[in-house]
Amino acid sequence: MNKPIPNSQLDAAAPVAIELRNINKRFGPVHANKDIDLVVRKGSIHGIIGENGAGKSTLMSILYGFYHADEGDILIDGQKVSIADSKAAISLGIGMVHQHFMLVDNFSVLENVVLGAEESARLAGGLDRARTELKRLEDEYELRVDPDALIQDLPVGLQQRVEILKALFRGADVLILDEPTGVLTPAEADHLFKILNVLKEEGKTVLLITHKLREIMAVTDTVSVMRRGEMVATKHTADTNMSELAELMVGRNVLLNVDKQPARPREKVLVVEGLNVTDSRGVRVVKDVSFDVKAGEIVGIAGVSGNGQTELMETIAGIRRATSGTLQIDGERIDLAKAAPSPAEMRDKNLAHVPEDRHRMGLVTSFAEYENAILGYHNAPEYSKGWLLDIAAIKQTAQAEIEKYDIRPPDPLLKTANFSGGNQQKIVLAREMERDPTVLLVGQPTRGVDIGAIEFIHKRLIEMRDAGKGILLVSVELDEIRSLADRILVMFDGNVVGERSPDADESELGLLMAGVDGDVT
Amino acid sequence: MFDTFILILDSTVRLSTPLLLACLAGLYSERAGVVDIGLEGKMLGAAFGAGAVGYLTGNAWAGLLAGIAVSIGLALIHGFASITNRGNQIVSGVAINFLAAGLTALLGQTWFRQGGRTPPLPEGGRFENIELPFAEAMRDVPLIGQIYSELLSGHNILVYIAFAAVPITWWVLFRTRFGLRLRAVGENPAAVDTAGISVIWLRYRAVIVCGMLCGVAGSYLSIAQSSGFITNMTAGKGFIALAALIFAKWQPLNAMLACLLFGFLDAVAIRLQGQELPGIGEVPVQFFQALPYILTVILLAGFIGKAIPPKAAGVPYTKERT
């Protein structure tokens, strides 16, 4: 399956379909696309790979006219164009299959295909001609789907086909697919790749956006790698390999030195057995995961983001429901499918959780710091006077945590949104760590945090470990995992594909993260 | 007995008309994803505009145009708040209701000095009833003749417009490009946006159509059904229309049936005022007046199955950051 598709059109003489020059896009303080240059040749399948949040979707949305670049030029067939909206992109022959399908659920396939491309104000005759044209496209590209079926009755694989047909119906020459296999079963994904090859043979240009290395190797001719908003490399797929791409994607960081003694693990404090989780779209995101965490050790979960780590953490924390599996904590065995505890009940079992996304799940940013300092623990007797909150006690706690964690500015009354990212993270960490948990779940503890704060956070985590807590750490920063964890579990596609010691070779871990040479496949 | 029944049905048609127009108005707006709780206010504003201009010009059509203009103006305020500025649609709708209730009373008193009413309309300022051909000749034919001459004939033009609007609305929604896009934008505006169609302009057009129909509904009250504007003359009809819309599951034909039902209840209530019912005695008027509301509550509480609103209704459209 690693065999790249032979392609004679890849020589530099092949005409350029799309060229991006110096594209920049900012969302407030976030620089989502930084000086992006990209050349895509006609009749090729060009992959763009990068982690979640690397800026791939933003870049494609700019090309499709959904967003406007702050700076930069777009050239189609060598002509400089301005893409004001999606309508302009469509008329330039660009079609896009979005990650979340842009379909109207209670419309038929035919209605969805013609929406926006109707012939005239009256539908009648145009619909019949559209039906004929749709039939022709279905035959030409082997994309069979019942034109009268309602979208809501179709499986996701077929919904995606409708999206592709929609683009072809509008005469797209360039087809952008944003994370197309995220919702597909492996068989559906294989079929999609066949379709992409048919499209290529018909002379269409395909841009495939993904964070999955396998797909890049399986189907693309050329590949560009994005990391943190920057385009870091463009290569012929045949000239590269998965581990090189993985390295480019994640990026080599300076290994932060963490001063620590060898762990002295004791009894098991968290045991997960046979955990399976299905997300809201019915895709299995955690598959038969079993592991344990002992008191006095840090277990790190490594992996390219989007391989089930988030769902695993959320399920253990009681936020997400499992389809099967058990959890043993605090000496109690819980069936996560039948009697799933709520996040509050998990907290009562001495499990603390530092969520990956502090803005969405860790904080209420419009609350004052002292209010966030007890969020989730607000029912605890020490913060209550009868059925009223004991504001004085809460502020005292907040003040103590501010001092201990050096949270700046040291003002418990300040709105949390006004703290910097690193200090917000410290507020969450302080809240969860200071409740003396038995088990601590930590997701991306240093995402968006400056170097000084990173060091502090790492030190606190080691202190917690040495105080006999069991810590489960999820991070996309491989170096962070390697420097903190005492054992590393690697997740790929919902499976734990291997366990390694933190001294393991980096390229070996990289391959595991890419789903190659796993213990389980 | 049969005569009485025909008479009740006849007034059912008259009483349903403003409900039906307002209900269809709401249908256009909500199908496009803009929840409109301000139907009441727009009707009231239109009733005042039509009453005032009808009185001043003595021309019913000028009154109607004024009513529609006032209503569209209010609709555009709603659109500006909820589409352009992505405000809360309920709050905006409530504001329009208050605005209309206050302004009509204030302007009515300032301009006409009759306690907020407009003076009775002069000759020609009111839509007169239309006798359909042969209505007089058919009157003596049993059953069919009575239905034709009493029930179908003898209404003003706005009644016929209201009922003609039902199939037209159905046709527009399900057989035209505008309708396809309108329904799509109420379900998944992102799909419309990515198909290269302006979500904002589409929703504005829906809101304007809503304003037009509300304008006709309000004008009907002041220059067709009655002769002049009275303070708060809509008396909750906009809300009943909204209930009928949910009851009708946002379908035009159902909307007509729902409005006829509510109109019928109203007609029965008027008919039974002060009459003794065998075995029960005199039923208080208030009971019949409350009946449409009670029925709405009961029906909406689960007798009609689940009413699934357009998926994007009430949600301002923002391009999402991915």
C-alpha cells in the first residue's frame, strides 16, 4: 500500500494549476497561515499534511473564498485572481469537499447537487436536465448514488460522494478534500482513493488535506507539510517516507531538560480495561484500549492529535460515554458503558482532570479568577456556608494558589480572559492539583504556554508524581512526553499500538505514531 | 340549523384571513432561519398605517400600500438586528412588538385626537365585499347555492388574496429556485454559503416577503374587516398565527388548515355569546375567547406529534473558524 502512484506529469514542465504566494491569515492573536507558498501541478494529487490546528483548513478555506487572506496572491492557471467568495471560487473551477459536509439533511441528493447551480428561477425543467447530468457524472466517475434519496438517510460515505458530485456538477477542475477520511470506514476510505485516482485520470487536480500519513503515501504524487501555520516542506511522495513526514509535521523541539529521579511506582490507582468509544457520527474513536497507571508514576500517551487521545481522556473523566469497557479507580470497579459516572462523581473519586482545551472545557473565561479557582469543586463544604457560597473562603483559596503557582497578575478578582495563556493554564492546573487527587489526567499541559511557565508546570507534575499521585499525560509534543513520562503508550487510529520506555529511539516512536510497525494493527 | 352552520363557516373564513396571512408571513421568515416573534407588531403597525392613510386618502389601495410599507419597515429593523448584526431574534421580535404597540397609540392620539383610534374611513377607504358572478341567482339552489353565495362569495379582495397565497407559497417553496435556497438557508446556511449564495441577502428577501404578508394581514384588520384602526386591534392574532405555524409544522397547506381551525373556534365563540347551551347553561364568553389559546397549548403539548422547526431557525449565521 505504500506504492506511490507512478506519474509522468510530475516533471516541472507540467502546467501549474494553482499557485499560492506569500499567503498570510490571522485570527485575532492567532497567526493561522504564515507566509505560505504552494505550487500544485495540473492532473496531480497533492497532499497537504499537518497536525490539527496547523492551518491546513484555513489555507484551503482561503482558496475556496470562504475566508480572505490578509496578504498574498492566488494564481489559477498562471493568472492572478481574486477570490472574493465561494461563488468566485466555483466559477474558477474550484470545488471543495468540507470536513463537515455542507449538505442540507432533509433535501434529496438531487436538490443538494443543484442548490446554487440552478438553471433558472423555476426548477422544473432544470431539475430534469440536472438529473441527466448527474447520471452522466455518476457513470463517468463511478460515483453511484440514488438522486432521490434524502441526505439524512445516507451513510457518511455516500454523503461524501454527494459532495464530490456537487463539485463536479459545477464543473470543478480542482477538487479540495478536507480531511475526507475522518468519518469513513477503512473500506470506504479505500473506495474514496479509487475515486480520486479516477478523477486524476480524467485530468482533474486533487488537493488532499489530511493528518494521516498513510493516506498521503497511498494516494498522493506530491506532499506539502504544514506546521503551526507555516509550510515547512514540499516533497515528491516517492522521495520521502512516513517517518520523515512525521518528523516534519511534529517538528523537532529542543529537548527540555526536566530534573527528575527515577519513578518509584507503587500500587495501581487507575485501571482501564477493554475501553471502546464511538463518537457522535458513529465512528469508533477508541478501540479496545487497556492500560493502568500506578501511584507515583507518569504514563504518557503519545500520538499525532486526532487519534483518539482526546476521547480517551474525556471518557475517563466522565465527560464522554463509552460503548464498552471498565474503569477501576479508588478500589472501585465501574462499568463505563452501563453505569458511567458523571464528571462530578469522578471528581468525588479523587480524579482530577486538566482538559486539553482550557478555553472550551477548563475555564469560564468571563468569570473572575477566584470563581474559576473552584469551578467543579464549588459544592465542596469548605467553599459553602449553608446553601450560599463562602466567598471569603474561596478568595482565600484563590489567593493561596496564585502565590503558590506564581499566577500573574496576582489578582483573584480579574476576569480570567485577561490572563495570558500560560497563566490561564496555571489557574486550571492549580485548581486540579491542589485538591489532592489520587489520579490526575493532564491534557496538553503546555499548549500555548511560554517557556518559563512550561518549566514550572513540568516541575509541578514531577512533584505530584513524587508525592505518590498517578498521572496520565496526553500531549502532542513528543519531547514533552519523553521528558516527563515514565512509560509511553502510543496511540494510533484509536488503538494503543505500543508501549515504550521514554528512552526509546525517537524515530521508532515516530513510526509507531504514524501507525507503522505497531504491536497491534 | 344548516343556515347557522353556513354563517359560522362564513365568519370562520373572515376571522381566519388575518391569521393565515400572518402565518404564511412567519413561514417565509422561519423557513429561512429567522424566527419572527414580531408578527404581532408588524400587523399592528400595518393596521395603523393602512387605517391612517385610508382615512386621509379615501383610497383602500393606498391604505394597503401604506400598511405594507410600515410592515416592511419593521421587518427590515428585525433583519438589521438579527441578520446583519446577528442579534438575538427573540429579543428583536419582542422589541418590534413593543415599538409597534407604543408608536401606533402615540401617533394615533397625536394625529387624530380620538384616543388612539383613527377616524372612521370615508367612502372608498375600505375594501368592499365582492359579489361573485351569479351569487344572487344561485342563492335559492339548495346546499351548493348557499355554499357558493354565502361562503365563497361576498368577501373582500384580501380574503381571496390570503387563500390564493397558500398554493402560491407552496409553489414558491417547492418549485422555484428561490424556494429551494430559502429552505436550504433555514436548514444549513453553511451549505448555502459554500454553494456561493449570499446567506444575508437571501434571509433579507425572506424577511421582506414576511413584512409584505404581515402588511396585508394588518391592513385587513383596519381597512377591510373594520373601518378604521383601534388601539391594539391585533389583540394577540400575531401570536396565534405563530402557534398555527408550529402547529402546521411549517407547511403552507397545514398552515391554512390550522388557521381555519382557530378561526372556526373564534367564530363559534362569537356565535355562542350569551346563548344557553342545553344541559350546561350559559357558558361564559371568556371561555370561548380563551379556547383558541387553550387548544394551542394542548395541541402543541403533543397531540400533533413532534414539530421539527427548520434546523437553523433562530441561529444567526457566522462563518465558523475551523
